[in-house]
Amino acid sequence: MDRLKCKSLVWFAVVLSMASITARAQYYSLGNDPSRARWNRISSENFTIIYPRETDSLARQYLTGLELYRSQVLESVGVIVKMIPDILHP
């Protein structure tokens, strides 16, 4: 490999490793997760939402919104995704 390709590859590896270190999920814990939560599941053609029983109306709203905007988001990203599971945490 020539020197420029090697240098580019090293920089790419460094940037990729830094991105993976700072990447975080969209979840945080307050340390008091309720053990009494009973989970339900609602599905559509493209999504499955797993949610606590007491948030069923919110889960239906999310499912409607996800289905409504799915095609627009996938077109802008340029990928094809089959089934997407989502979890609504209490």
C-alpha cells in the first residue's frame, strides 16, 4: 500500500474508534426500575413495540407515528430495513 492510503486508513480507524467510544443508546437508568412492570407487545407490518402494560395508548401512538414516517426516513437514508423492534421503557 502506498503511504497516503495507509495514512488514510489509520485516520479512519482512529475516528471510528472514537465514535464508538462516545456512542450511547437512548436509555438512561435512574436506579429504580420497577420490577412490577408487565410487558405487552404490539406489532404492525414493519415494527414491533414492546411496552409496559400501563403505557398501551402511548405505544399505539408511537406505532402510528413510526408507520407514518417510515418511508420518508428510509428514503432519506437510502436503506431497506425489514422489521424494526422498539422497546418503550417505563
